[in-house]
Amino acid sequence: MGARYDTIGTTYARHRRPDPRIAERIHAALGGATSILNVGAGTGSYEPSDRRVIAIEPSAVMVAQRSDAGAPVVRAASEQLPCRDRSVDVVLAILTIHHWSDARRGLAECLRVARDAVVLVTWDPDSDGFWLTNDYLPSLLAEDRRIFPSMRDLEDVLGAITSTPVPVPADCVDGFLGAYWRRPDAYLDPDIRASISTFARLDRADPVWSRLSTDLRSGAWAARYASLLSRTELDVGYRLVVASCQA
């Protein structure tokens, strides 16, 4: 994971800013936790400022983009957390599990370290996805369905979980894959695409972008997805998952 983000993460802080509506859901899930370990922390999005946070991030490029006022960061991998058993209230992991070399081992480590709960934001591979992956990038959708752990996979390691949808606002300011579902022109911006890890599997000049550009200019995209244009948010498969560590 670290090596990958050393390549693709150079503009991450510019386009992957925390969206306040998503942040509100995440922070509510933290409950009364006062100590948090943020695994795969990246540039620090969604780290609460009113709690004691330690960040775990393997990529030097991502660490360099963190705020000087942010949480202290340790360069380490999820599969071997440098923490004692049950040493923090909550372990947090946001849109990172699919990058871990061994998701089961990483989840087991999160469970080992947490006293109260493990809180995840991930994508459900059993969800429907959305227009970009379904109609323009079906091969990437198929690969994501293979890479992302299912809810059952999470339960196999974490035990009982609660999973709730995280709808994406139409004007979402965090530029992850599904963020621009109502702003398709954004996907034509190479700088924006460079901050979305899924697109690292594509050539920068992949013909899909020419096809999307043509459909936008001709009005074909707007005609096909007209029903989306009046929506203020959309469920594209992101889930907030909480696993309690309490007996």
C-alpha cells in the first residue's frame, strides 16, 4: 500500500478533503471514544480534532501531505500494528482495507488493538455501483468486487457488525471514486483522476475518457442519466461498518 501511494498520492491532499456530512457520520460512530488509532490514515481526512488520535500510514508521500497540526503519525502497515493489545478505545479505517496486502490479518490486528470498537468506511462489493463503473468501466467494477471484502468477510474476522449506507452528496468535496456521480465532467480531469486509486489501473489515455467526453458533449450522458440530475445524494455502495469489541 505504501509504495502504491508513493506513486499515485502526490495530489491527494488537494482533492481528498473531508466532506463534513460524511465526517458527521464517522464521528458519531466513534461514540465517546477518547483515544483513536487511524489505520491507513493517509493525509488525515476525518481524524477528529477533539480526541487523542495516532495515525498509522506506510506511505512517505502521504505522510508529507499531513498537516503539521494533525495527529502524530507512525509509518507502519495494518498487518502489523505497532500497538499493545486493547490499547486504544477505537480503531478507525477509512476507505483503506482494499489496499491492504492481507485484509484478514489487518482486520484481526485492528480487533486486537481496540478496546471498544472497530469503525470502518468501505465499499460493499454486493452493491450496485453507479453509472461510471457499471457502464464505462465494468472491468474495474469486476476487479473491485474481487478486491473489497464483503460484509460477510468482515463478519468472519470481526464478529457481529452493523453496516449502514453512507450516501454521497451531489456536491461531495472528498474526491473518492463515487464523489462525482452528478458531476461527470470531473472524471475528465487528469488531476482529479490521479487522486482516485482505482484509476491507477488504467492508462492515462484510456479510450473510456474519450467516450465519456463524447457522450457529455452530445447530450447522450444527460439523456441516459437524467433521473440523477435532481438527486441531492446517492447510495453508490459505501458503508459505515461498526464492530463492537465489548463482550
